Amino acid sequence: MQTTITRQQLLAQMQTSRYFTIQELVCSHVYQRFGNQSWQFIHTHLLHTLFQVRQGINKPIHINNWARGGSFSQRGLRCNLCQLASTKSANKQLYLSSHCLGAGVDFDVKGMSAPQVRSWIKQHQHLLPHPIRLESDVNWVHLDVYDMLNGKMINYFKG
Ligand SMILES: [Zn+2]
């Protein structure tokens, strides 16, 4: 699929579609500081991929739910204050999760299991504008846009 959409057009498309709120895509630390400007932190390839998957699968996709009182706050962008990142730093461990670069998300699709979603994505990989990675064998869907530079549209990894 030929894609020449600009980042500006993608942001407009994401915001007008209302497929995702920015609170779903970032942690509460970031949203409290940057509000709607937090869109700036989401990688262009991730914006495009999420739009394509959401439009193609045509069911609600849920990322974070902290803004609605839920317990998920680290499924989108993770800042240095987020527990998963701060623990790594405290332990002097390297942490280059795609979540920290606005390049990855964890999500669920309404009415589908994680394996069903992963196989849907595989069957519809022609919709993908950029190579992605999917985490194998987890009961949520982790999708990121780290490019393994091997020519494959989907690479699988174990977390
Ligand atoms: Zn945070």
C-alpha cells in the first residue's frame, strides 16, 4: 500500500476519528504535564499503524484506562517516573522498551483474544504501513514499530 500521508495529516486523522484518546496513549505523568500536546511524543509510524489496525479490525481497541479510573497506565508511552522504567533505572538496568520512545503499545481488542488479534494482524499485514514487532505468548497484544531491518513486516519477540 502506497502511503504518502504526512505526520500532520496522521495526527488530524487520529484526533478526528476518536479511535484513541491521548490519555490512552500516554501515562498520567506525561498527560498532567503536557495535556493534549502529548501527541508530540507518539512515533509517526505507531500513529499510522494504530490507525490502520483500528480501522481494519473495526472494533474498539483499549490501551490505557487510568483516565477512567482503571489500573492501566503503562500500556502506552512510559516516562522515567513510571514504575516499570524507574525500577530498571534504580537497578542500573538498561531499559530501551519501545514504550519509552512512544513507539509501542499494549492493547486489547473488544471481543477478541490476544492470539486472535495477532493472527488477524498477520492475515492483514498488507494494511501495515511499516514493519512492526509483536510480542509472542502474552495475553495482551504488544505492538511496536521497532524495525528489525530484515525485510519482514512482522517480527515476533519474547518479552
Ligand atoms: Zn509516567
